[in-house]
Amino acid sequence: MKKWMLVTVVVFFLMGLGILPEAKADAISVQPINGLQGDFIKGADISMLAEVERSGGRYFDQNGKQVDPLKLLKEKGVNYVRIRLWNHPYDNQGRAYNGGTNDLNTAIALSKRAKAQNMKVLLDFHYSDFWTDPGKQFKPKAWASLSQNDLVKAVGTYTGDVLKAMRAQNALPNMVQVGNELNSGMLWPNGKSWGEGGGEFDRLAALLKAGTNAVRSVDSNINIMLHLAHGGDNGASRWWFDEITKRGVSFDTIGLSYYPYWDGEFSGLTNNMNDISARYHKDVIVVETAYGFTTANGDNLENSFNQDSVKTAGYPASPQGQASFIRDLSEKISQVKNNRGKGFFYWEPLWIPAKGAPWSSQYGLAYIQTTGTVGNAWENQAMFDFNGKALPSLDVFKQMTP
């Protein structure tokens, strides 16, 4: 057992016996991180915000006063937001797929709100009509029958058109992800990274180049990220980036997902960040991470974070545990050699259990009316409680900053 884990267990055992007082529910405490750079990214993925608000969700500060959540995030020290983008997240009858329903109009509106708070913006192209990750990288409906050559053209045209539209609305992102969690490629089967009979990475590289070239053509100052899941898996990272770099795909930053209850101890992440940042001469950002403030459930859908997650990761399921994890992760990132660790984005801190803001339309309004469920598996990893009140863990962004 790690030393810090043993200390945590002892402390909570003593608290249970009444020998030590419990920490106040309205406060957290973390140590500042020595040498943390002023431009260190303390980001938040806010992609569910518009749908939560449309569904009646509201946000409150720790005193119970209703607030603009982006204004509050800014006041607490968040300096960057991430917004995912789906091509057309609606079915053939025009019904939303949910999960944020992040079309271009939604992305523009969220970007403008963030920029109004003087926060920078990362735009996450999924190149699909819905969620993509290593287990699914489906083409958008409009591109389903395109040839490889036409698909390459479509990626370039679409990427450029999106960014031009955002620029016209003064919502141009500062950073762009060309694809989301690309371990298994994108736009299957054309861009799948394995098992398609040969030439997989050639096709994938052509699609990625179409996206990155389009970004450069709109604004050469936009930072381009390529993003992989499983941030502690150095073998997978090397395999993928070796193939991409040898094919001349141009990018600036490596993005990694890291969830401690899925991706292992910090040591794997640290080793991977140090290795790949030096190997490819790129900055590294943990672009997805999260931790639970409770194992309780705010609705009837099973949560992603539970008691087993706590046992695996070791931090208590509390606002203090959530804050301590964020602080310790930030320290590990800040210690990447040659100042290559640039920051992190907390995934969906605003996803409270508002009816009508579920993972997908599978858990939409008709499902809710029938079963009573809200359909959010993430609400216990938000940084607001189930009623939308800010948690004390939000103070970590400033407390960890010298």
C-alpha cells in the first residue's frame, strides 16, 4: 500500500472512532504546488452546460446564490474550457441524441460565453454525430457512403468551415483537437488503426492531415492536439504516435485521458508523459480526468464512479478527496521534464442530474417519464452537488496555485 493511501486509511479510521474530528463539509485544504507556472492550464470540459440549462438545471455558489457557472469557474481559477463538437447529433426525424447535443451552434454559443469570461477555448472535433472513443469511431450520417478520397476532402472542408464560422462569431478556439481518443483511429472503417487488411495508418494519417491542414489554413496560431485514451499506457502511446509521426502528420500537443480508477497509478502516467514528450518533442496535456465527490447516486442510472473506484484510486469520495486528486495530478503534470507538462481539463464538472440532460436519447424524456430515471452516470463526479450547489473542491484551482 502506498504511504499516502495508508495515511488516508488511518485518518478515516480515527475519524470513525471519533478520535479525530471530521473535516468541515464546507472547506477543503491543499498545499500549493511549488513552481507551478502562471500559464498552467486549469481547464474544464463544459460540453453539457447548454443542455443542462435547457433542461432546467441551475447553479449556485456555496452560499446558495444562483450564478452563471462559467463566471464562477473563472472566479475559482479555471482558465480554459473544452467543448466537444458533433457533426449532426440528431436522428432522421430531427430528434436530439442528447449527451449535450453539441452541434456547431451550441459550440459557438459556449465558446462566446467562455471568452466573455476571458477564458481560452479548446474545441474537440469528434468527426461523428455522437460519442467517439477507442471503442467506437463511427462516421457521421452525411459521410457514411463516401470513398476514402471524398472522406478526406469532407474532413478538410468541414474542419475549415467550422472554424471560419466560429471566427465570424468571435468564437474562434485557441486550441483544436483533430479527433477524440484516437487509439483505434477515426471514421471507421477507413481510418481504423488496426484490422482492416493493411494500409490502416496511411488512411488514418490522410484523414488527420486533412483536419490539421484545414486548421492551419484558417489560423496558423491555433494549437493542434492529437488525443489518446489510457494515459498510463506507454506502449500504446508509442505505437500510435510512432506510426503517425513517421507519416508526417503535423501537430503541436499530445492530449491524454487519465482516470485513476481506470488507468492505474500516477507512475504510469508520469512515465508516459516524460517519455512521449521527449520522444516526439511535444507538450502534453491531460485533457480528460475526473474524480467522485461521493459514491451516492443522484438518479437511478448506475454511476461510472463507485466504491470499487475509491478502492482502486485511493482518494476518499469526498470534496476533499476530489480536490486532493486534482492537486496531486496537477503536480505530476507540472513536473514533466523540460516544462512539457502544460495542464489538465476536468471532464464535465457541470454535469448535474437535470432531467433531459442524459448520456443519450436512450435515457431521454420518454424514458424518464416511464422509469423515473434522469440518466446521468457522471453526476457524482461533477464539482457541484446534485442540486447544483458549488462544492468546496472548486477552491482547489486557486489553493494549489502559489
